[in-house]
Amino acid sequence: MKSMKLRLIAMGLTVLPFIFAGWIFTSWLAGSALAAGERGELVVIDPPQQFFQIANRLGFKITRSEDISELDMTAITVRVPRGHYPRSAALLLRNYIPELVVDGSSLGFIL
């Protein structure tokens, strides 16, 4: 019986690193499992009224709103939903609201 337990332990210790390595590799390919804690933010300039309902429905969270009185505009900062990178999230917003101005200049793009 002792021999059987040792065999099972040895098999588990042999297979476990391959399972762990496979998980690491697939999460690297997917690009989201290891970066899940790194959620970006987008700045939306002077959003239309429908923006708030659509953003809420898509999973965006409004973190800050600032009035720019000199330009008579509003800047809204939204947190990107889980599973999205800032660029894909900005494109998602633009698909629903084409006239939207989204700034991700710290990431190298402005839509």
C-alpha cells in the first residue's frame, strides 16, 4: 500500500509542473490572466448624454468628472472593464457612440 501512495505522489509531482507551465503559457497567449490587476483608464471629452447609460451597460465605471469652464467642456475619466485593454475598450465605446472623443494619449493613441 505504501508503494501505491508513493507512486501517486510521484505521478502528481511529475505532472503538476506541466499543468502549471501550460496555464502560464495560455494566460500569456490570452494576455489577460496575469494582467488582470492592471486596469487602465480612458478620458472622454464632452460626452453626449447617452454615454452614461451605454458606458454603464458595457461595464465602464466613471471614476472622475471635471468641468473645464474655460472651454465649456467636461472631461470624464472611466475605468476600463475587466478583460479589456484601454485600446480595445476605446474602440468598443466608439462602436456604440461614433462621435465620441476618447483620449488614451499616455498609451499613444487618440480616437
